Amino acid sequence: MNTPVSAVTEVDLDITGMTCASCAARVEKKLNRMPGVIATVNYGTDRAHIALPKGTSIDDAIATIEATGYRAQRPRVESDRERAYDEPEVRNLRRRVTISAILTAPVVALAMIPPLQFDYWQWFSLALAAPVVVWGALPFHRAAWTNLRHGAATMDTLVSLGVGAAFVWSLYALFLGGAGDPGMRMAFQVLPSQGAGNSEIYLEVAAAVTTFILLGRYFEIRAKSRSSQALTALLSLGAKDVTVVSDGRERTIAIDELAVGDHFLVRPGEKVATDGRVINGESSVDISLLTGEPMPADVGPGDVVVGAGINTSGRLVVQATRVGVDTHLARIAALVEDAQTKKAPVQRLADRISAIFVPIVIVLALATVVGWSITGADLAFAFTAGVAVLIIACPCALGLATPTALLVGTGRGAQMGIVIRGPEILESTRKIDTIVLDKTGTLTQGRMSVVDVLIDDNRPDTVTLTAAVESASEHPIGRALAAAADEIQLVEAFRSTQGQGVRGVVDGSTVITGRPSWLVHEWSISIPPTAHDWIDDQRERGRTVVATAIDGSFGGAFAIADAVKDSSAHAVSEIKELVGEPILVTGDNTHSAQAVADQLGIGSVVADVLPESKIAVVRDLQAQGKCVAMVGDGVNDAAALAQADLGIAMGSGSDVAIEASDITLVRSDPRSIVDAIRLSRRTLSTIKGNLFWAFAYNIAAIPLAMAGLLNPMVAGAAMAFSSVFVVGNSLRLRGFQPTG
């Protein structure tokens, strides 16, 4: 029986002590054995995402994790989320790596360069190698013992067994064999050879493998830290304190104390403390750190501002509309973090393989020793091949392949204003072959503006006078006309006629502006034939036309429309190359829709549609076998966004649309659509490349080790390199560049 959704509590827990994908798989398995619990454990983020049914507490989940041999706690506060290099864990690991490397270097040099071997050099090597094997490899031994007590085996088991076996064999050869004799010399060989007998020691193998794997783990932790820097930077954008204005007095408080409805002050150069609406003042607000948008936005009374924006010039008084976890910045951070915690479908395959991989490798190593012994090879050679199998097979790269790429890819997206909700979205972007675009607010500005003007030669002041009289109007067309002039003059005797137009007196002139038919029939204004032709042409383009008369004579006409964004044409061109011919779907009239489509080169248009009709369009395409992406920003787009295989919401749009989408674009630039698809596909490609390397590496290397063709020290270096390679390949996503 499934637990009702309402009875489920979702929680994230930070887990410490995991060293490989096998650890994560084991913790996940234990958690999912709890009644009604659904958990995913991500090795890349060291975090578990757990759905707890009613009656199961967070403490129960923590107890289960700790009973498995690891530690768990609620996620740390935002300021501490990034793993700093000076934390005790990382400092200790760095010290362990450094000391081990210093002690290992002469051991390896003596083993590899016979002329350096002096009398009793082997005992000197033992004195140097012993601290490395015992203290340097202690994390591996401790983890292996913990796993053994819980009846499990992980990567640490392989490392501990391999290093321990090489060291114990060396002790046997030194104390009971002939390796401890004065004057003993040993030649280094890349490939193991038979006939060495009991005089062969592997101190350099034990020490070097320990150092290589410690170094790989250190780079791994650093990479995880770098991968999460984008999210940490995003979280740190918010202001720490705010100046509140109340009863004419100013006082500074912590940002946590700010409440919805409070008025706060934003001086030039300061950050906007939280989402709000400007009450007083005019300025330009730079939100490039949040959206990547290079141009500051001009704001004034009534305009919305977003927390973390930087006030570049004037003094603003803002009323808080959202605080804390409800702010735009906090919601974006939560979406990014949630995406990084989840697992991509390809990662689940890697987890299943890692869970059974270690026991299989141990069996293969034993089989290698037995097999070579049966064929008559000396014990030293058989032992060397077995140790090489243990060391080369460590599945570090397999465990890191997906989470590191996902961390870097989603982090880079956050920097660019692209929020990818989850790793499963990456698969959707690869399959998309049809993209449906909403018009208003997506490809157009989402507000009316003057796009063309016809002015009578005798009235050059028509624009100024029209803007003045329309400045008293609250109609969107009136606001568009008022914005057409650089300065606004005072209007007197203002009158408005609903649905027709307005009139008033400006600087002694009587100005009437509105529908051309209203001017003709109500005010007997004569419109010249050339103006009639111009008006008809504008209407055929789907534009709204407003005419103006000044002191009883025709002064000019204005074409008003929802203007196409400057970057829309480039975005549509890129979409055609990336996905194919887009489809324009809008609730606007056919003339307006076709005009925008013609301007942007879109061949397929569906206009005059209701919200439910948008869903029908998406469903019809899906019924044809298409994988559909829907891009929109309004409440009326939400259902279609949810129905589509991939929903992309413009971040400037409604909350409902954002919640229904798979990808949110913080910027209103339609080129972000292309960037989101390209980045998602690049991240998925990186994951698959990493997995191929990890699988191919193990598939190719294990048979070589079993065949006795790998020196254990070379195997250790190769294993460490494979992990560093996967992490490095993932970090290349940090260099992803946006379109245009």
C-alpha cells in the first residue's frame, strides 16, 4: 500500500564517512528497507534525499545511517554549505597526503633505480613505508573494518586488502625469505616477472598505491567543493542586513527579521534586501549576478525589484513582498540544490553495478592467485597479479561519473540564470524534436509599446502633446503612448471615454487621441487618404492604431503592439538549428500572431487559443510521436508546460508557470532557451563520456591485471588517474558559454 502524498515528509541529510559509490549504494539500500521510506543517496553531494512516511521520524533515518557505519545530520546552514579547504577533514587529508608523499618518494626511487640501492636499503624502505601503510592508509583500513563488521565491502576494502597484502608479503620476504639479506638488490619492472621467489618485496607498491589513492581522494574533495561554488555564490548574493523605514525613522536590522509589508531603504551601491515593490524613488537596478543580464533595469514607483539586485544610482524605498525561503533567489537556490541531490537514470545503473562490483573483484583476485598457482607460476608472481586486480578495479571513477558532471552542469546553469529542476530533465532535452513557443512575454516584451509613427508635417509636436494627454490614462495603450516622449507636459481638463479615447488641454492646445473612427464620427476630424492607407497597413500587421487631433486637425497616428524582443530572431534561428522548426502558439489574434511569426521567420502559427487549447496542441503533437518542449511564462501556459515532455518557463513570468516547468530561465532573454537545451545536452554528454571511461577502464584493466601484465604500483596510479580524469572532464562544463 502506497503512503499518501500528504503523509510524506521529505528531508535532506548530510552524510559523512562515505568514500565511494558502493558506500552510497549501501546506505541507500538500508534506508529503503525502512517501511514506507523512499531514499536516494548521492555520493557526489554526500547527501541523502529521503521521503519519510507518517510515523517515521528524521531521527529514525539518522539512526539507520549510523547503524550502517556512517554519520548523518541535517544540512548545514547556507553560509557553511561549501566545503572549505581549511575544514578539519580536508586539512587532515592534505597533511596525510603530504607526509605520505614525502615518505614514499625515496621508497619508490630505491625500488625503481637499482644503482641507488645500498646495503640494507630494504630495511630503510621498510622504515619509510611502514608509516605510510599504517597511518597514511588508516582511513582505508578503518572504513574496511567498519564495512566488514556490517557484512559489506566497498572500494576501501579493495584498497586495504591490496595495500595490506603487498605490505604483509614484504614483511614475510624480509623476515622469513631472502629479501632481508645484506647486499640484496632488486630490479624494477613495469611488468611483473616470474622467478623472483621469496626475495621480492613490494614496499614501493604498498606506499605508492596509498599515496596515489590519497591524492586522488584529495582532488576529488576539492572538485566537489569547486562544483558547489556556483550554488554557494548564489546563496551568498543576498544581503545580510537591511535598513527599515518606519514612522519616518531608519533602523538597521538583520535580514532574518524583515517581514512582508515592511518598507526598507536601498541606497546607491547597496543590495536590494529582498523581493519587493518600489514605493518611492527612481534608479537602475543591476541583477546581472542573478540573471546574467548585462543591462541594469530602470525602476520607479510601482515597479518590482528582486532581492540581491544592486542599486546603481538613486535612493529607493521598497515594500517587501517576499522574504526568506519565498524569495526569488531562495527558490532558485532550492531548485538547483534539489536537482543536484537527485539522481539521473544513468546513475542508478552505475549504483547497481558498484553494489555488486567489489565482492566480484575480491573473488576475481583470489581466482587470479589460485589460477596462476595451478599453472605452475611461483607464488610471488601469482600474488602480484592478485594485488593488481584488487587495486586496478576500485570503482571510484564509476561513482564519480554522474554526480560530478551533474554538480558542475547545474551549477554553471545557475550562474547563467538557468535552473534545471532535476537530472532526469537532461534525458528529455536530448529527445526533444519539437518546440512550442508562447508569444506574449516569451518572444515579445509582454507589454504594449509604440512601434511606428506617422506625423503630419504641420504638427511636429504631435508626439509630445499625445504623450502628455495620455499620461493621465491608466490604460496600457495610454502608458505606451506616454512612454514615447522624453518629457511629459502638464495636462488640463482631462476626459476619458471608455473604449474610445481621451482628450485634454496641453499648453493651450486641445488634444484628442483615440480610435481613428472615434475621431472621425464623434469629432469630425478629417484624416488624409495617405494616413488611411498607413492605418490599414498597420492593422493588417496586427497592430493597434491610435490617431491624434490637435485643435480640430489631424496631427498624426501611432501603431502600438507588443514589440518583439531584440534577441528573439537570433533565438528562433538557433532553435531551428538545434531542434527544428518551432511552432508559435498564442491566445492573441491571428493578425498579431502572424505578424510576429513573419518577423521572426516562424512558419507554423496557432492563434486565438484558450489555455486548454494549448494543452490540446501539445497533446496532438505528442500523439504524432513528437517529443515536445513548451516555452511560456503566463498562468495560461502552466497546464501546457506540465503536459509537455519538457516545460521551460521564463523566470519573469508567473509563479504557477515556474512551478509547472522543468527548466526555469531567470533571464527574460529567449536566447536562454537555446542555452538551456545546449547546456543540458552537454551535461548529459559529459555524464555518458564519464561512464564510458569508467566502464571501459575497468573492463580493459581487470583482464590485464589477471593476466599478470600490470605492476600493482602502475595499477594504483592508473586507478587514481581515472578518478581525476572523470572529475577533470566534468569541470570542463564550467567553461560553457552562452549563445550570442
